[in-house]
Amino acid sequence: SITSPTFGIMNRYEGATSPLFHYDVYNKSYGEFMAMGLMETFEERGWHLVEWGEEEFGQLLHLHGYSFATLTLSLEGEDRIVEVTYA
């Protein structure tokens, strides 16, 4: 069972082949993310899922040489629409 790490900032889950890191930094700035030392966890092997609000975060990932996909969720009536953009 996976829950949002809203108050813990990051949860780590052990998977069958690699760990899953789930970050909730939606209300954090680029500076706060860096000050918390979370960028170092990206060096660990596994899947890293990040909820963020500022576009600067994507720029930060590019600056450090990471490729990523952005998932945008929206609602149309009762349907959930997921848009995937690769960067």
C-alpha cells in the first residue's frame, strides 16, 4: 500500500526488483528541496516519483542530467485524464 508522504516529504518502498521513492514536495521551493538534501537520494538506484508544483524542479533535473516524464492529471466529467510528457 502506497500513501502520500505529505508530512514525511519522502517514503521509500521496497519492490521486487528495485525500490520506489515517492516524494511530495508540491509545496516546497527549489531552495527548500536542495536544503533538505533530497537531491542526493536521486543517486540511489530505483524509481523516483516526485509530486512538485514549481517548474524550476524540472529545470533542476535537467541541470543534473536526469531525464524524466511528467504526468499531468485532470478531470473531464467523471473521467480522469492522464497526460504523459517526456523531457
